Amino acid sequence: MEKKIENMSKGTLIKADIYSRPFAMDGKYTTGRFGLDNLEMIKDSDIFFLETMRMKADLADKYILEAMEKKGGDLSREELISVGEIVNSIGKPIHRSEAIGTAIVMSLTLIICYGIAVGIWGLVFRKSFLLFSFFGGGFGLLISIFSVAPVIAGQRTKERIKNITSGVHFIWSSLAIIMGVLGLVILIIKLLFFT
């Protein structure tokens, strides 16, 4: 038996762990609509997603046990569904490729925003728009590499990614837009009054 377990892939072992839990075996996961009962549809190689599902199963176990202790007995179908809604509201698990794709899109957005914003300042100083854009894009790339991309790529739920990208837009993209608008205002003033 040990030899067979050693030959199993990590993904298969995670699925076996979830399926062998008491609340999976007695149907609580299915009744509560936790989304932990159709794991055979997930590829064994998608370890990131399966580990997220295992974390969700840990959370489901915790909430089910707390609800059972509070009630002092087994839960009804409606109570299980209520617990399932709480666990599911924490976030829908995503595949790693989705997190990485979002990180790449966010990085490209910052590179473009800072490239244009700093490029406008090149026009203000009567220098090369392209050269300043290059430096601005490099700055956007540095922001992405050192703060944005690694954080987004490591997220496991859609809700977390949505919250983080909103924060990035609020902080970093807004800063680039303010820089660009300020540069445009100064450029317009120079063109109107100092040429």
C-alpha cells in the first residue's frame, strides 16, 4: 500500500485528502454546496488550484465544526447551505494561469501609463517624447516587478485579485494619470503664453 501512495501524484494526493475527510464522506460538502465534490474535473497537474481547494476544505471543516458545536448537534440542510454560503463568499478559487495573466495585464497597464505620463514631460522640457516614454515605461516596469506582479500572481481567489487590482489602480495608476495631466497643463500653458 505504501508503494502505491508514493507513486501517486501530488494532485491525486490532495484530491484523496479532500475526498477522505469525514464531511466529504458523509455528504456535508455536497449538501452545503461547498464546491468540493467534483474534483475529478481538475487536472492533477494543477497543484496551485488543488491546494486552494484544500484550503477551502480546511475552512469548510472549521466552519462546519463551529456551527455544530454552537448548535450542539448535527446541522440541517438549510444550516449547511448557510455555512456553505459563508465559506464560498470568502472567494472563488482560481487557476494560477488566471492570476499570472492578471499580473501581466496589470504590469503592461502600468508600463503604458507611466510611459505616456513621463513622455508628456519630455515634451514639456522640449526633449524627446520617446526617450522620456522609455524611462517612464521602465519605471512602470520596476513598480510591477517589485510590488504589483508578485502579489497578484500569488493570489488564490478572484475577490482578492479584484481588491488588489483596484488598489493598484487607485495608487499607482492614479499617480501616473496625475503626472500626465499636470504635464499636459504645463505644456498647454507653455504653448499658449511662452511661445
